[in-house]
Amino acid sequence: MEKLVVTAKGQVVIPARLRKKYGIKRGRQITFCEKGGEIIIRPLTDEYIRAIAGIAGTKGKLLKALQEEKSRNALYEGRSSMPHMCDKK
């Protein structure tokens, strides 16, 4: 367990070893949720997007829009590849 300090703006720095382990780089989208009195932070991955596909009842439109946004973000960051529910994992 690592201790982090929250800034006046509510920001924390994710330790480098965890960023590297989970592929969290500048611009990466992450998800936050609460479960059992804890805050869970997860990188937004294609696997997660596929896992929740259908929940919103958009018949794949939301999935396509999210994947397109991730592709645009990847191009913006100079990457060509794209790298939850709280009860997942």
C-alpha cells in the first residue's frame, strides 16, 4: 500500500510503477467508481468497453463511438494502437 497526498485541486499522482504496470500514460482515460467504501481506479481499455457493451442499450453505437474517440486520442498522442464495471476483476 502506498500513501498519496491530495492537492488543493483534488489531484493525486499515481506512482510510476503502477502507471507502468497498467499502461497509464499521459492522456489515458481511466474510470473511477465506489464499491464497498473504496474508490476503484481502472484504465479504460478495449476489453472493458467490450465487457460493458449492451448495458446502455445503444446496440453497439456507444461502443463504436468510444473506440473512435480512443483512436483519435491515440493519434493525438502519437500512438497507433489502443491499449468496468466495479464488479469486474
